[in-house]
Amino acid sequence: MTHTKLVSITTTFVKETLKDAEGGHDWWHIYRVWKSALSINKVEMANDLVVQLGALLHDIADSKFHNGDEIIGPTLARKFLENQKIEESIIVQVIDIIENISFKGGFNEGKKKSLELQVVQDADRLDAIGAIGIARAFNYGGFKNRVIHNPSIKPATYNNKETYKKNTAPTINHFYEKLLLLKDQMNTDAGKKMASQRHQFMELYLKQFYLELEGGY
């Protein structure tokens, strides 16, 4: 099977699997990460097939929507790839991306990362910041019925990923607990450059948010 055909089949599989997904983790999130990964990889030159498959399958079963189960995503992806008769070495690299891409409070930052993981992780993080990142944050906050802002609840620092995953803080806190941290956690030079502008946009948004909060304009 050609790589182009395999990517096409994978795209169809992901679209169908995520057809009822929450808006910030649906096919269009996958699409944006895929396209950003391709852009970054024009500079980084990692294994193209692994990058594309990793980007397309990285959120095939996000643990947030499966009672915290971090096994179901890699398992589903492996089964799909094995059914396509993909060689084991490729499958292992794709599964590594799926298992290690998430932020999870930043507790996996010390792990040695393949270049392919670095590329896809940067692409995923880019979709969490900037204009789209803001939209996704509030969409997920609404999905979880969280308040937008409560000044009496201060942003937290988490000691482990399980505590981070269980947080129910206001959506604005999420900017300080994750989104504003991502610029300095990008892996690749291309990713860092793209993240810088999106980070500045979030800072501008927050400035306007607090201005309007007190009746300003």
C-alpha cells in the first residue's frame, strides 16, 4: 500500500471514529494538528509517514472522554494499523507519539523524545494556543459546565499529572496552568517560531478580558 493511500484510509477512519466528538477534540482538531505537523516537518525532516500517522491518530480516543483510560487510544490505533498490515517498527513509533504527546501538567517533559514525537507534539500544542486555542478552551469549559472566571479561585500548581487531570478550575485559570506555558515547552525551532505569535495573541486577549471584566472598553 502506498503512503498516500494509507494516509487517506487513516483519514477516513479518524473522521468516522470522531464524528460525535467534543468540538475541541473532533476531526477538525486532528486536521489542524496534521497540517501544522506537515508545516513543521518541512523544516525538521522527520519520518513523514510516522509524523502523518501520529498526527492523525494522536487523539483517536482521548482519555479525558474515556474515564481517564490512557490505554484505549494506543490500543485502538494499534489495532487499526495492524489491520492495514503496517510494519511493526512504524506502529511502535506511532504508538510512542500517542502515549507521550499530552501535556498532563508538564510531568512528561523530562522524557527523551523522538524527532517525530517532537514534531507532532509541537503541532498539537500549537492548536492549544492562539485564537483557536482560546476557542477550544472555552468550548471545553462549556462542555464541562465550568465557570468562565472566578477571581477567588487562583491558578494552581500541580504536583502530579493525576491531580492536573482532575482539576475543575474556571476556564481562565487554564491559561495560566497550561496555555501560557506552552510557548516555552515547544521542541522544534519551527514550532517555537509559530508559537511566539500565538502566545502574544493570548496575552492581548487576556488584557482585553480583564479590561472588560471591570466595565472597560
